[in-house]
Amino acid sequence: RAQRSRTVHEIAAAYFTPGGQRGWAVGGHGTILRTDDGGEIWRPQRSGTTDYLYRVSFEDDFTGWIVGGESTVLRTTNGG
């Protein structure tokens, strides 16, 4: 089933925690989106960059990494 992200930018990658409810999506123009309900609602998060973001991965619900163009590496320890 298709779900709307409410962004005009391309989405490159998504990651969901093992329970499948919490997830993040990343893409063009520094886009980061987050869901806490399995993708029903996506909320934008500020990335602080306009670089293209290619990959996202989390080791738990709070600690995650995002990599992108221009050698961009973003890290969070609070899930945000």
C-alpha cells in the first residue's frame, strides 16, 4: 500500500526498527522524515544540510547514522 511522505524531494533510503513501527527515510536536499506508526504519518526532521542523503541505519531506537553527498555524515543519539 502506498503511503504519502508529504515531501517534494526524492527519497533514497528508509530504515525501520525491528518492530516495524519506528522508521526514518532520507533523500534529496537533506530530507529526513520520521515515523512512529509504521509509516502512516511521516514527519520532517531538520538535518542541517542540503546535501543529498543516501543511507540511514540505526543500532537501536536512538543511535543512528546517515551518510550523504559531499562526505556528509550525520549521527544522532536521541533518535532525532
